[in-house]
Amino acid sequence: MYLASLGKLALGSRLKALSDHFYGAADEVYRTLGAPIESRWLPVLRYLWDAGPNTVTDVAHAIGQTHSAVSQLTDKLVRAGMVRRRRDPADGRRSVLTLTDKAHAALAGLGPIWCAVQRGVSSSLEAHAAQLLDAIAACERSLQERPVAAAILAEHEAIKATPLRIVPYEPALREHFYRLNAQWLERHFRIEEIDRAVLSDPERYILQPGGAIFFARLDEEVIGTCALLQESPGVFELTKMGVDETFRGLGAGKRLLGACIAEFHRRGGQTLFLESNSRLQTALRMYEKAGFVMQPSVRPGSHYERADVYMIYRPETSPRES
């Protein structure tokens, strides 16, 4: 599932998808059994049924929704004949929401359906139902203590204030070389046998033949990597670039590319090339700005099934970034 691969980044989208699923299931049950309500009405109707007449503000606070959302829902309930607005006798500026006789009659007959909903959810989710409710309660408590927007903005400030460092390979970073490359390969293509061999033993396949590997670090986080592979004396391949998608936009790819090009020059390289795929337009634009020129055909003898782009480093003839 694509959203699952995004982790915390798509938490809101995944929760909305789950919410829509449960709303849809409840509406299907209500329609099938002839219940005269909609699933999205339930929080307001049930609260007014349990607590009695209340203001929009009080209802919104009680069910954890915004004043605007409850007010809009109330308009629908009024049109459906389920809720009536009346002036608050204690404060004429406010209106109080109260259930109509129609709503009371509808809710009074829903006991068996609500019982079936509770049992059905337990049956469908099994032990996960209780775990999910516990997790939701824990999340609600945490969000009350520290709103998520404030926490995200604080982390963003910390990230922007942290310098990005490019560091050379060391054995302790081997697992990150595999992780970062496998992450994007599995998302866009697949890990080929040559990938698996090189990523599993970079010392043998990249460093020993005279190549180099660099990593981008953000404090203690290793967020990107790129390798310079020596194919033959003076001929190098730019390869195995991967940046953690959570940290895109920090310039890690550009910095890694620059480090590999600088190392190529430092070693007196004569030819530098890369292979890529035409689907990776953002990466291809970055390579072009760095001085790589698109070749008219794929590289003869390419090791990669996915490679349909062949580029050679010719900064003197390629368009550069202004």
C-alpha cells in the first residue's frame, strides 16, 4: 500500500481512509436495516441524546470537532428534521441545540443496531479493536498535551538549523548504503541481482576497485548516499545515489553529486558517466544542471534492466544552472 510506505508523513491520509471506511460501513448497515440516520450524524445526535440540549460550542468541545464543522452538520440535521435550534434563555445571543421528536424516535430504535456494530467491529478486527481504541485514546491525550502542529514546526526549525554534512564511507555506515538505495529501488523499480551484490558488499565492488562512497548526514541521521565506481583506469561511474524521501528538499542529492564530481576531478578522471531511468525526471534535471549530457542511446552492455538513460559528464557543453 503506497500510503503505508510514507510512514508518519501520510498519517492523516491513512486515518482519513480508515475513517471513511468505517463511515461507509456504518452507512451501509443503516441503509440495509432501514435506520433513518447517517453515520456522520451520530456524534452530535448521540451527545444531545445523552447530555440533553447544548450549544454548538459545548457540543464541538465534547466530541472533539471544530465549531465550524458542528455548525455545518447542525444545518444538515435541522433540514433533516432531527435537530431544532432555539434561543438560550440564559443568553439570547446563543442558540441551543435540541433533538426533535423525530430524532428521539429514530435513536430509540437503534439499540440492536448499535449492539451489532460493536460486536461486528470486534469480530472484524479481533484483538486489534481493543488495541486500536487504546491507541486512539493515548493519541488524544498526547495531542492535548502537545498539539502536533506545534511539535512539527519546532522540529522543522531544528532541521533547518542543523548543518548538512557530507562524509566518506566507514564500515559503520554500510547498512545505510543498502537501506537508502533499497528504499527507492523498491518504490520505483525492483532490486536486481547486481544491486543486491553491490549494496551488500560495497567494499569489494566499489572501494577495492578504486571507487568512493559518500553519505549525507543531518546530525545523527544518515539521509543520503552516492558512490563513484571506477570501471577502468580514468573511467568512473556515478552510481547508487539514494536520498531518504523523508528528507527531500534539503539539497542532499545535490551535495552528494557535487562530492562525487569533486572526487572524480581529484583523482584525475577522464570519463564520468551514469545510467538512470526516464521516469526519474527530478534526478535527471539535477544531473543536467551538474554537467551531465544525455546520450542518444542506452549504454552498450548496461548491467541494469531499468536503465534507459545514459549520460556523460561534459560540463563544458551542457546547460548549467544559473
